Amino acid sequence: MSYKKLADSTKRLISQNAVNYNKANYKQLKFQLRPEIVAEFDSLCAMEGISKAEMFRQLLKFYKNSQKI
């Protein structure tokens, strides 16, 4: 059965479940950067073939590992 064929009440339930899941499992981090920094970050993401979230995760991991030395 396709999504279009579902009852509106079912669509609302699916939507509400998605909202609740996102609230429980993700937090939004928002900050402003200079355009050249964003361009460099985007370039790194493209070069590595990973998402911005994954690049941020890797940078945190790299920072933690560099502090152990």
C-alpha cells in the first residue's frame, strides 16, 4: 500500500511518530560561520564523500584523540 492511499489519521500518526523520534534522538546545533570557513568545510565533506554531520563527528573524534597524547 502506498503512502497516498493511507487514511489521514494514519498519516498523522506516522508524522507524529517521526517527530517524537527526532526529538528523542537528535539535537540541532546552529551557529554562524564566515563563508570561507563554510566553503572549506563543504570542500572537506565533498573530498571525503561524507555528510556534514559525519564530518563534524570525525572532527570531534580527531580532537579527542589528539588530547590523549
